[in-house]
Amino acid sequence: MSTYRENQGYRIKKVDTDPANPKEGQIWYNNISKQIKVRIVVPAAWASGGNLNTGRAGLGGAGIQTAALAFGGNVPSLDETEEYNGSSWSEQNDLNTGRSYGGGFGSQTAAVMAGGLVNTTDNRNLNSSEEYNGTSWSEGNNLNTGRDILSGAGTLTAGLCFGGNEPGNSTKTEEYDGTSWSEQNDLSTAVRGSLRAGIQTSALSFCGDSGGQTNQTEEYDGTSWSSGGNYPLNTETGAGSSGPQTAALGFGGYTTNSANVYDGSSWTATASMATARGGLGGDGTNATSAIAFGGAPSRNITEEFTDTAFSTKTVDVS
């Protein structure tokens, strides 16, 4: 019986330079390196990162996977601040007011923590905000409406906080210009603990507690909120999130380790975290290389997410 090789030969194209944009499954032989190469897809995955120095839940998060910031938390309400360099966390100067479940956003060197609670029985619905400059925290101007379990997105000079508990679930939306807060159009549905993504002019609020767990998504265009595609499950308050409005990532929750990505209209499941947990922090900026840290009950776990990507693999022909 004849073989495929005898009938067809090895139809692998020979090139001196690797193709610029090869397709999935494409194979070629590089005459210069004397190697057979193939274009493959590397699936999305979560990997373990360095542990927080202080395990906690209800903490704020900002930055990117290789330069993240964790601040606050509820063991009880902490003032701890830690910076992440892509492999390990280091202690930094504390918040002026220890708090948990505030609206955190920004970068590692320019972050904001707004609102929150000192403990679950009193000193709730804080209206104070603080700014971080990469070294220390300073007092900023107050929110117009004090609340806790609220969400934040954007940058220090173009921030956004929305939802929360006043007490009672809130629809309030406020924008921050780096100096003061201004009232904006409300969310369509009062919610606390919603997940957040995006920037001041293109934000996302999804899931949370609106009188019960919800899968509702709302999109903000810098002026008003409108309905988006529903999240695949009713996720509890305290899940994590990251990314821009049209490429957001939601992950975790108190009873789930699932993660899902948003394309601007609908959600699709992606790789799950290793550990199910809620009350965790996320970087809020990038969905293709995100970070999840902390979580209930007082965990110090860090996990790093890498999205599906193409890669060129060299075939061993020795």
C-alpha cells in the first residue's frame, strides 16, 4: 500500500523569512534557521502569582498585571497598601482611613479610593476619597453621596464611581476630574457591588446585588447608561473584573471560579480561575493579561490571566 508521502510528498513551503501573519495550523520550513515551524493557538489560562503580604477581601485594585496596586480590605477594615511588580507584592504607605468595599481605580502610581466602609455595623457610607501618587496617600475631595460597596473605573484625572449602598442600593453615578466629583446620569437599576470595566467615557457595570443576585450589564458612554448583554450567570457581589468596555473580563464570585469575556455586546466563557472566591481585587485595565488578588475569607492568593493567543512553535526534527 502506498503512503501519503509517496503520493503527495511533504507539501511544506520553504521560506527565508517567517510569514508576518501566519494562519492557525500553517506550517513552513525556514531555510535560514533550518527549522520547521507551525502556527498554533495557546488557550487562555490562569497561573499562580506571588501572594499578598496581607490576605484580605473587599480590597481596591488598580494598575496592570505587571504593575498592580492593592489597597484597603476588611480584616477588619485595613489601611494596607501593596504594589505588585509582576512576581511579588511589597508593602507601601497606608491609606489615611482604613476601609473596605470602596470604589478603587487608576494606576499603580496614580490611584483613587473613594467611599467604602470602616466596619459592617457603623462608619458606613463614607464619602471621603484618597489619592495615591506612587508613594503615599493624600486626602481628596468628597463624593457628593457617601456610600459603600460601590464600583470605580477610569483614571485619577478622569474617574468614575457608580452604584453602591447609601444605605439601600444606589443608582448614583459621579465623575472625578482629579479635583472634584460631579453628579451624572444615574444607572438604570440600583445596584451595589457591581463589577466594573473601562474608562470614564466608556465604562461597564455588570452583575452585583440589585435586591438579589443579577446578571444585568449596563454600558456608560460618558453621558448615560444603556443595557448591554447579560452576564452568563447571576454573579454574587464581590467578583472581580478588568479590561475596557468592549473587551472586559469578569471572574470569580463567592461560589464560582468561572470567568467570562465581553466583546461589546455579549459574554463568552473563558478559562476558569483555580480558586473560587469573591471579594477579590483586580487590575481594572487589561482583560488579555489581567490579575486577581485576595478574596474571602481573607485570602492572599494571586492569579494571573493570559488570554487566548497565537504562537509560533518550532517542530523538533532531530
